[in-house]
Amino acid sequence: MKSVDILAFGAHPDDVELGCSGSIALSLSQGKTVAIIDLSRGELGTRGTAETRLKEAQKAAEILGVQHRENMGFRDGFFVNDETHQLALISKIRNYRPQLVLCNAIYDRHIDHGKANALVNDACFLSGLEKIETLDKDGELQTPWRPQLVLEYIQWEDIKPDVVVDISSHLNTKIEAVKAYSTQFFDPESSEAETPISSKNFLDSVSYRAKNFGRLIGTDAAEGFTSKSLISVSNMFDLIR
């Protein structure tokens, strides 16, 4: 597998779209390469099935222009941050060799989001240790690799970001990618049970949040991220848009 610039993780199919798909679309337009890894199939979701979520995830990836997307098949609701799961992600990180990793919010309404955040952050650190050995799909020993930065996107909770990315020119793409999950979000024709994310208010809030972050930085739309590491630049003018 050729290395990518950005590796985006989501606890469930649709997490990446909701949290950071505008930034992904922006990065792709700038010539960056991106891969997405969903940790679970979202099989415990009230609406839809694991099979429909897989199809929706592929459709969303096509909308964004992401060529590489895979699913770890971890147990929805029950995966944990342990050695087995860490080693599985370390192997993927060493395979894709990203400079930047995007992952779930540091804490959130859904318990899987905070768990995924800790798991990905820990795996990114451990992936750089030489004495942890993992094998690639051909049985060859992988080279240690640690991403330069992990950014945590914002989901249900209102969390103050450490960095904000202007996605004004890609908000429509973000909304299209989110709507690819037609079983999960607002559909007046659906006969399935209502959930906290199936209301029109929630779907509208995806745009509201992006526009509010945009308002705060003087643009039309933006996405916010937190980071456990200090974010640094070598040139202060890199901070000026």
C-alpha cells in the first residue's frame, strides 16, 4: 500500500463524514491523499443494518473522492482499548504511513467515540516503537511509523477546538457525504424508529455547526479539531490565511 497524507478513523461508518469530511474534501482538492478506516460496522445502530451501512460508506467515499476505505470489523459498542485492538491499528498505521491522523472526539454522547479516540491515540504512539513487531499482509515485518499529528474532530458535544479549518468551498460536499447514509439521518418517508440523529434538526445542525465555526473565523464554514499535542509552526505567517 502506498503511503497516504491523511488517515481518518471513525468508530462507526458516518463518524468521519459528520466530523471531518469537509477537511478531507479540502485536502483532496489540494492534492493530498486520504484513506478512511471505520472501526466497526455500526451493527448496533437502531436504523439500517451493517450491510446497508457498508454500502452507504462506500457511496460517501465516492462522493468525497476517497479511494481507500476499509472496516476493521471491531464489535460495535464493545470494542476496547487493549493490546489486541492496538496491534490491529498499529499494523494499519504502519501500512498507510500517514503524516496526519484524524479521529473521534475526545469525549461524546456515544461511548464508542471516546473509546475510539483513546485507542487511536495510543496506537499512533505505540506504532513508533521499534520493539513492537507487526507483520504486513504478506507476512513481512513492518517498519515502525508514528504520525506527526493526531487531530480529534468534534461530534455531538460542543467542544472548544484547538484549530479550525476553513471548509467554505467544500461544505456542500460534506453535506452530500453525510446524506449518503440515508438509513441513519432524516428521511420523512422512513418507518424506522426515531433516534437522536434521525431528526431534521440534527441534519440541519451539521450545517449550523460548520457555519458557526466559519462565523468565528470570518468565513462561510469550518470544522474544528482538538489535539493532545501542541500544534506548532516553523513560520508564524503559516498561521495567517
